[in-house]
Amino acid sequence: MGLAALSMFIYLGLQDVESANFVEDLLGLLAFASPAIVGAYLVWRLPENTVGWALAGFGLTFTLGVVGGTISGTANPLAPWGAWLSEWMWAAGTFLILVVLPLRFPDGKLPSSKFRWVTPTATVGLALVVFGNTLRDLLTFPIAIFGITASIGVVLLGAGVAGAVAACVGRFRRAKGVERQQMKVFAAAVGFAVLVTVLAVATTGMGNEAMTNAIFASAVLVLVGSIAMAVLRYRLYDFDRLVSRTVSYTLLVLILGSVYVLGAVWLPTRLVGQESSLFVAASTLAVAALFTPIRRVVMRWVDRRFNRSSYDAELVAEAFAARLRDQVDADRLAADWAGVVNQALEPSVVSVWLRSDSSN
């Protein structure tokens, strides 16, 4: 937690104190400190899991990288060393977040022995990158061998990243039960982060730096939060319901939006040559009338693919049996059982009948 506090203070120290955009600064602060906070919490809860250490280490390298980059941009005599520190820390952060995290997620162990080469290869690549760039930047005379050494390190580090990604994909394809749910959460978070990053890059040239920073911050927060949720196995099976509802309402908005555009814009321009308030009113009424039936059809179709069919009956039974060992209250047990059945099967009505003991 001390590392998280240090990250926060460094971030605040680098900000413009006269900035009035409180929301942007708050999002940036949370995104800046979230890897360290979540990593420290995971280390505290699961010290044997490498994922927590990777996140905490990334928080440290990110912080030191920002400090080094800030020093390198000044007239301070330590500016060359600040640039060296920044470059080294960014390389170490890449190693932790792109090699260690996907390779060891979610239980902190290798998916199989055939991926033992990944970590040593990436480590050697990291060392060569740091060694080559350090000597090339700090020595007063250029030596080509140092640049070649750094290039070889980049290749080895890239091979390690590729191996880690391959291990993560292979684990996802073979995973079952709880591990399958953990990998699904991680895959969805990574996909969201990639899409959001593309959106942020696309909006960079629009002149709205605050929006771009907020988009980047949201991607970091979602990714880090999803990692914590998956590693701690917190409400994993609610994630399928979240995905189904997100997909359902996205499709619903697209369908109803298309109906409105066709009725209010496309159709009147084809029939009368211009937009008409009559067509706008009719399209609005049509969208209102179609909302409930289309929502019902779309949600039923999506739930069959993202929610109900994805539940593993044996896994649900095992989870309930684990809770059953610690539960002695009959009423709570009945309520828990009804909740399990409703979650797994989604029936229209659920009721539990308990036979009362009439003996005195």
C-alpha cells in the first residue's frame, strides 16, 4: 500500500495545480495508482500467486519510469541518468505486464512445462536491452555493438511476449470450470482495453486531450479491476450475465436506431424528397411500440448463448456443496438453493418446500 501512496503523490506532483478538470485528474490518479493498489492487495491476499507480484512490480516500474522521464526533460545534471532509468523501467514494466502476467494468469503457475523457456528468454532479452541502451547512451563514443546488443534483446523480449500470449491462448482453450470463467473475464477485459485504446488513439488528433486521457484511464481501470475479480474469483458467474445484458442492449439500440433512421430520415427523403415531422413522429411511436417485444426477443436469443448455456451444472453443484458444509440454518440454506437454481437455470418461478417436523 505504501507503493500505491507513493504513486499517488508522484502523480499529483506532476500535475498542474491550477487545473480545473477534477474528473480528469481523478481518473488519471486512479489509473496511475490502480496497478500498485490491486497488486498490493493481491499479494496480501494470495502471496503465492505471481499475478499480484507482477501487478505490484508494474506499479513500481511505472512510477520510477515517470520519475526518470520527468528528470530527463530538465536541465538537471542527472538528466542522462533519468533517461536511463526511464528506459530501463519501461522495459521492465513491459516484461512484467506482457510476459509474466499472461504467462502466469490466473493461478500464478505455468500452463504446462513446454513454456518454461518463455521467462528465461524474455529475461535475457530484457537484460540485453538495458545493457545495450545504457552503454550506448552513457558512453561518450558510439560503439555499434551496443546497438546490436539492444536489438537482439528486443527480439528475445518479443519472442517472450509471443510465447506468453500463446500460453494464455492455450490455457483459455483448455480451461474448464472456474478457470474457464477466470480466463473469460480476462479475455473480455483485454478486448475492451484494446478497443478503448484504438478509440483513444483515433481521438488523439481531435484536440480533446481530456477525453483521450479519460478513455485511456477507463481502459486501465477496467483491465486491472477485471484481473482482481478473476484472481479472487469474485462473482465470476455474474460476469456472463453482465456480458449478456451488454450485448443485448447494444443490439437493441442498434436495431431501434436503425428503425428510427429509416423511418425518420431515409423513407421521407425517398417519398416526399425531404424530412417530415409526420415521419419523425411515426418513427418515434414505432420505436416505442417495438421496444418491449424486440427487447424480449433479443435478450432471450443472447441469453441462450452468453448466459444460461454457459453455466456448468456440475460446477454450480460443487460450489453449493462447498457452502453447504458451512451452513446450518435451514431458511438460509433454502434461500441459497433457490438462488443457485435461479442463477443456473433461470426458471420463471422458483420455490422451495421444507417439511416441518411435527414431533414434539
